[in-house]
Amino acid sequence: MSQPLPVGQPEVRTVGEVSTILSGKVMIPMGCDECTQETDISLETLKQHGTYVCEHCATIHTFSDAELRLMRLMLAQAGYHFAL
């Protein structure tokens, strides 16, 4: 005699938060205070040089280590992490 198998509750899988690992060469738009246009710059360039030039008005912008850490922290909270 065969007995039916007991039916259990369906397995519920909770999906955790997904993180995206980005290369340091990914371009990030940086707004210019002078002309309000955006210039795409890589995080790797910001880390190496600490400055970037607006491609619209040629204004030179400095980027401190504190600003770099803050930007990486904010991107990490949004699920983006950089492989640097």
C-alpha cells in the first residue's frame, strides 16, 4: 500500500540585498560648481590625482581624501562597491 507523502509548507527564500562590484574605471558624473554641467570621471582617476578638470569650462576641481571616502561610503550604502 502506498501512502501519500505529507505536503509541507513551500520553502520561502528571502532574497538578501544585492551588491554590485564596480571597477575603478567606471565613470561617475561629477557636477561643476562653475557651469553646473557634469563631467564623467573615474574613481581611479580621483584616487590617483585628487583633481579633475571640467570638460565644459576647464575649471580645475580638487577632490580630497575625505570627499573620496564619503562618496565611496554613500555608494556602498546604495549597494555599489569598488574593487580598488
